Amino acid sequence: MTDSSAARFDAERASVAAALERIADRAARSLDPRIAEAVRYALTGAGKRLRPVLLIATYRACGGAGDASLLAAAAEVVHAYSLVHDDLPCMDDDDVRRGRPTVHKQHGVAAATAAGVAMVPLAAQAAAEGARALGLDTTAQGDIVRTLMQASGASGMIGGQLLDLRAEGQSLDATALEQVHRLKTGALISAAVRIGARAANADAPTVEALARFGDAVGLAFQIADDVLDVTATTSQLGKTAGKDAVHGKSTYPAVLGIEAAQARALTLAEEACAALQGAGIHSPDLTYLARFAVARPS
């Protein structure tokens, strides 16, 4: 992990935060004020911003030179919407997210539910506009929006959330658990990487290698999340610790044990880096982010 990569991570997070503010401003002009405030609250809280920063780092690794912050923010909007709905009483029923009250605790269940729904078209619009701002043609713009929406829908994130809910109280084996995580968390992370490559007009072999990278990082990130849920405190995480056990969820620490789960996450991070090296993609920033996904403290 290099100091320069860490500094760029912080700088890109700031550029994405500014883009999220602009998206929230747009929501304020078109939505009911109560819903718009809930959207702003969801978008502007503290966060790692791993998905958008991965998108930007991939875009740069593939030769992109434009300002990809709006395009990257679109991926974060989808992620933020998923957190809003994931925290609702009908799902995980959580009170704390990113170190402050969850959206429904702050703005009410109805406003939070509506805000999450409203954020989907906001994400699609931001993705299209972000791609257009980079000079991409309508075909590329359509490909990017389609990739983002597919990753967030029934064949991706939403499908994984449904499997996760259905599995509560059951003991999944490692194979079934991996399927849940690759959809629920991995799909959007992988999509961010693929969108970054598409935005830079990367060739097919490069896209394929980056897809392998994104798949490995996505699963590694969720395994690390599972481990943190049982090893960190609520104040460290900024969200309720130990909630997986409360909800009777199968997790990698439960299935493999903490040490084996940590080892699996580290192996996946190295597999991600190997995918880059095998394709001749030299990107200290992507390497940094792959390892950050499993070494982060929260």
C-alpha cells in the first residue's frame, strides 16, 4: 500500500462526495421536500466510497483522463439506496449506519422507503450524464447504465438480498454462502470495475481481467465485513456490531471460523492482484484498493 495511492483514494472520495451533493441538489428540485431531505441524508453521510473509487481507479488504469466523478457517484447512489432499504424494520431493522441514526430513524419509515426508490432513477440519470460528460457515445452510455442496473437488480444485489433474507435461521455451506455474497455485495463492486473499464474503452482481454479482479475484490470485501461484524465494536464500525448473529445469518466466520475467513479474504485479494498482473495491468491504486478491502478497520 503506497502513500500516493492512499492520498489519491482520499482525493477521489472528496470528488465523489461533491458529485453526490450535486445529485442531492437535483433531488431537492424534483422530489417532495421530505423525501428529498431523506435522499440527501442517505447520500451525504460518511462512507468508504470504495465502489466509486474503484470505478475511477479502473478508468485511470485503462487510460481514461476525464473527470469520472459523476459516473462514479452513480454507483455510490445505488449502494446508498441499498443501505437505506437494508436498514428498514422489514429487513435488518437497524438503528445505526455510518455512525449516525439510519435514514428511517431520522426521517421515518415512509420517507426512507420512498427515498430508496427515488434513488434508483437518480443513479441511472447520473450514470448516463457521467458517461456523456466523458465523451462516450450513446451505445456506451446505454451499456454503462444497463451494467449498473443489472448489478443492482434481481440478478445482482436485490437477488442477493432476497437470498440473504431467506437464509436467516439456516446453516448455509460455503458454496451457498458465496452465492449470496457474490450477488448481494460482489455484483455492484464488480460492476463498478467493469463500468470504469467500459468508460475508458478498454479492449476485451483487459475487461475480462478486470472482471476477475472485481469479482475477487467483491467477495473479499464481504468476507471482511463478516469478520468485522464479530471482531469490531459498534463505535468502530459505525453500525451495529454482532447483528448477523442476532438475525441468525450464516457468515464466513460461522462457517469457516474467524482465522480461516480472514485467510480466505486475503487469498481473494491476492487473486485479484494476480488477475491484474496476468493481463499486464500495472495499477498501484487498484492493488491498494484490493488490499484495503480486507485490511480496513471498519
